[in-house]
Amino acid sequence: MQFDVAGRGTSAQNDEKQVWVGAHCFMLMRSVMLLKSAIG
């Protein structure tokens, strides 16, 4: 997953966005894993 953040806001804001996206991706992956183990 990549976002075009060129020329938008400061680098700090861009870093914050990346952290937010990363955290949500991690939570999504984790819930999928838990679901698989629960079903499996």
C-alpha cells in the first residue's frame, strides 16, 4: 500500500500518516490470523 504524499503537508504529518496506516494494516493482519486460527 503506497500513498502519494508528495508536496502535501510537512514530513512530520507524512510520517504520522504512515504510522497510522501501518498500525491499521497490522491490526487487520492480526485479526485475520486470529480468525484463521479460530476457524482452522
